[in-house]
Amino acid sequence: TGTPQVINHFKLAIANNYFDAIEVEFVKEAENVEIVTHKNKFTVAAGKKADLQFFTRFAQSLLQEGKAEGKVFVKITHQNQTNTIERKVKLVGPF
């Protein structure tokens, strides 16, 4: 039936300190870790905060003693300027 998969839930807190909206997008998945979300592009209004909910899906074999470290890459665009940030996430599951 294939390799057993594990799904983890995460929340990424974003604060927009600009005077106009920003666009936030999950742009790149780490090797062997898939990002799953109901939509990939989010708008955060000026001066607002947002909690972006997403899931990771990965093969259970990636885990060592039930845990591993993954990466999430997020693109933030403000007034045609784009920055990509990397966030480490702790992956967990059965072992």
C-alpha cells in the first residue's frame, strides 16, 4: 500500500508592521516534506497579525525515534519587493 505517511499541523504567526498589505505564500518545500494548506497565498492587512494554518506530510521513515527537523519556506511580498524566509519545524510521529 506504499510508505506510511505522517501529517503534522502547524501555525505560522505573521505580523504586518507596514502601512499597507503584504502577500504571504508558501513557496518551497523541504526535501521529503510536503506543505498542505487550503490556500497557498494569504493577504495580511496593514498593521494586522495573522496565524496561517498549514500541515506537513512526509514519510514516516523520515523520523528518527519519532522526530525529525524540517523546513518551511515562506515568500513575503510588500510593494513589489520579495523576501523569502526559512523556518525550521519539528516533525513528530510514531516510531
